[in-house]
Amino acid sequence: MPLDATARWVKQRGVSRILLSGSYRLTTAFLLGRAFRAVHGFDLDIVTREGPTWATDDRAKEEDERWDIAVPRAHDRDDLLVSVGVLRRPSDDLASAGFHQGSLLTAFTDRPIASAKAMQAGVTRLKAALSELAARLRPRRIRLYYAGPAAFAVALGHRWNALPRTELYEFDSVSGSYVATASVD
């Protein structure tokens, strides 16, 4: 993948801190974070729409209790379905498309992400729940449905390691449904 090649090239030149700015789709945000992952020694400074820069190494000292995370009661043998929403619940759209709520790992907060610390606390909490579930269930693939700010998608991708192949989905307002946008190993 070109972003992975870019990350290797940047790393070979001794750069470990990257400033990300601009306007991009949620899938692109996730893939940028994943290419420049923490596990590979990168830290990211993400310029937000509101103006402040949020650093991926600005860790919260306490767990963020604003997230409601529900672990699935049932699952598809091969796929782990994951719904992540900030202010909007992808799981509601998925339920109307026939997905049973009990088969989804859902993570939702009804408050905006207001700081780098809040972003990192949410990512940490979600990643811990997801890693534990993936280790227990051993799915072949994660299907990730995401609705939220691009900065959080970057931070999520930045910490997305030691997980199975992942297929990303974004909401398409024209069709009123989620569509596959990328797949990462």
C-alpha cells in the first residue's frame, strides 16, 4: 500500500513525529493513522477542524467513562462486527439493514470529543475491549462501521495493531447505507 511505503520511507529518514492537516474522508483518516502507527514508533499531531492540534501521545491518566461499550452476545464465526459512533450510532443504521444488535460490538458516546486526552482515552478503551474480544473469539475479519470525527478515526487507526484483517465501512447518504471502502491486513 502506498501509505505503508511512505511510512517506511519517512521512518528511514529518522522522522517519528508527523503533522496531519487537511480535509479527508473517514477511511483516509483511519488509513493515515494506521500507516503511521504507534507500534512503528510514530506520534501524530492532528490538526482539528476547530483549530487545536491533538497529539496521539497526549494520554489521559484516567479512563473515559463517556463511552458506552457493549460486547456482542452472539457473533458470526468468521466476522466480528464493530460499530463505533461519536454523536451518531452506526448500529441504528445497521439494525435497520437487518443486523442484530446482539451480534455487534458497539461503542458510542453522545458527547463530542473535546480534546486530545479525550480522544486517546476513548481509543484506549475501545482498543482494549476490541483486543480482548478478538483474542477470545478469533475472528478472521473485523467489519468496522464508523461515524465520527476524522481526528478520532486517525487516532483509532494509529493504535490498530495486532488485530485481524479489517474491512472499513462508511455511511453513504445517497443510498442510506454503509458501503465497504477499504480493507487492511
